[in-house]
Amino acid sequence: MILLVDAHALLWWLGDDPALTEPARSAIADPTNDVLVSAATIWELAIKRAVGKLELVAGLPDVVQEAGFAGVPVTMDDAWTAAALPAHHRDPFDRMLIAQATRLDAVIVTRDSAFAAYEVAVLPA
């Protein structure tokens, strides 16, 4: 299975936070699954860090790679698809995850209920 991890789920995993559900934790830990983090998620977290909404370690991309997760670049097709999505969810970073999950046939690991309005698979974080 291909998992695309939303920002909060990524932080919960990296921080070993008990807020992350057991099914999500097991799926991320399963070596047969590919665990991916979008460049858009790193960008979102970096913006929140820059404006003081979030404390993060420097070098988050390195931490993500050290955790065994692969990065997913944002392609022009992803941008086009995200812009064309119905406006059920206005968060541009989440819309990018929806576009990328569609392209990659991935399951999004998230607790955000707005993803249910789209035709993507979700694993509750």
C-alpha cells in the first residue's frame, strides 16, 4: 500500500505522539508499505514554523528521510489537478495531497474529515 502522510500525522509519527491512531501507526511502521511525504507538506510546515505557529527542528526534510519516508515532488500535473478539484476543501496544501494521492493511487493518512468529500482513500490518523 502507498501511504501519503498529512502534516499532523507526520508530526505525530515523528514525535511518537499517542494522538496517532493504532491503525495509522501500524500501517506507517509496516515495511511492506511505501510511506510518502509531499513536498507541499514540508512547505506547509516550514511556513507555519516561519510565522511562529509551530516549533520544528531545523532540517525537517532530512528528519523525514531518516525516518524512512520518501519525498513526493509537486508536478505541474499535480498543480493543475489540485486547482480543478471541487471546492469542498479550500486548503491548498490538502488539495495538493488529494491530487497527488489520486495520481499515485495512495491512501492519505489524516484526521481531516474534509478529505471524505473527495474520491480518495483515507486512513484515519
